Amino acid sequence: MSRRTYPLIVAALTLLLAACSTPGTRVVLLPQEGGAPSAVVVRAKAGAGAETTLSQPYHRATAALGADRAPALDQADPAKVKAEHGSLFEMAPPRAQRYTLYFDAGGTVLTAESQQTLEEVLAAALARSGGDMVITGHTDTVGSGASNDALSTQRAQQVRQMLADRQFPPARIEAAGRGERELAVPTADEVDEPRNRRVTIEVR
């Protein structure tokens, strides 16, 4: 599940639990995809200073109706949360899928294997209703930083165009370059490392 979707689940869960509480509000922080950190601040009363921060998966804050004190913090049982609110989890969108495509040296031509992988990317994206993609281009350390910035952007744009040519809506594709800043394989300068000549694609 992506970061953008989890807050929706949290909000929905919050509403449901609030309705079931007797009386009061209960908030549970669900884990982010890939274990990325997240946090939610829960206040007992609008405008009141007393608050509790949920910063770990399945942290739970419970506030009695009209209470001025900070909501009580404890750890919910993940299995119990899922069992009691299974319908909310079923509403969650599928997890994002990630792909890496590689290029021949010095240009924007995909390797033969990556051209096949591109078709898998397209199929995965089309299988999602309203799905979108984020493409990030990268280079190895051969050449100047400025030229690699440009090349990484060209690679991302090239893949974006290839997907658009295959009838995926270009408005739902973001493309950007990171040059040689985020090497998949750390190397010294001027090292021709094939695994760094790539684009990463997140299908959401």
C-alpha cells in the first residue's frame, strides 16, 4: 500500500472505531508499505493542548468523550485489529509494484531484457483501475554531473514515451532524473557500472 492510501485507511478506521467506542474515540496507526516511518498526532479535544503521538505500527490512542487529558496510548494486537475490521483492509488498494529497467552504455536504449520487462510494467499498470507510474532515471558515474543529470532525465522521458506509445495515458506518468546521485552500486567516479544505468518504475 502506498503512502497516499494509508491515511485514508487510518481515517476510515478512526471513524469506525469512534462509532463503536462507548463512548469516545480510538485511533490505530497502521503500518506503511515497506516499513516507512509514519506518525499521527491525536488530540483529546479540538483546541486542547493535550495530545498523544502515535509513531509505531499499531500504536493505539483512546480518548474518552469530552476528555481534556491526552489520549491513552497502548499497543493494539495486529491480528485482532485485522479480524475486527477486515472490511477496511479489503478496501485497501493493491501494493505498489516496483521495476528496474537497464540501459546500454551512454544512451537511452534499453537492454534487450529490459525491453521485455517493459511489457510487464505496462501490463501491471493497465491492470490497475486508474493506476499511475513514477519513473526515475539514473546513470553511472561516467561523465560530468551535469551531463548525467540530463541523461537520466532523457532515460526517464524515453521510457515514459514508450509507455505512452503503448496506450498508457501519459498524464498518469511522472518522469524525473536523478543523475548519478543515487547509485544502485556505489563506485568511484568514471566507473562504467551497468547496474547504475537504469530507471526505476513504481506502479501504483
